[in-house]
Amino acid sequence: MATFLNGVNALPSWGPEIDDKVQQYVNDIGYLVRGTDAWCYRSERYWGEKGKEVGTTRIATLFLEQNKQGLLTKEELEAAMVPYS
């Protein structure tokens, strides 16, 4: 989000008429991304019935196809992690 907002703040000016159109376009992109983020926690597609909890805490139990118990080895967990920046 910070990268997006920094990019928006760094946009040059092309004059009032074009600036208004660019601003509307950038707003629409932001709404699309934010809406998609909200949807993935409200639908049951990704997190099942725990979507609201995962969306609030950003903590999820990872399940492997062969291991439905929700238990991972240290190596499996490290391989599944995405760096947060």
C-alpha cells in the first residue's frame, strides 16, 4: 500500500483536465485492489468460515494437501512464508 501511495504522490501534473482523469483512474485502481482484498476474507473461497478472523488478525493455519491436521514442519512453514515488507 505504501508503494502505491508513494507512486500516486510522485505523479507529475499534466494540467487540470488530465490530472482529474488520472486521479479518477488511480482511485479506481485503489478501489479494485481494496475490494479484492476485502472479498477474499468475506467469501469462503480462501479461508472457509475463518475469513473474518484471518482478515482481522492476519494469522492463518496452513494446511498441506496430504496433511489435513494443520501441522507443518519447520521447513514446510519456512517454504510457505512470504516476506512481509
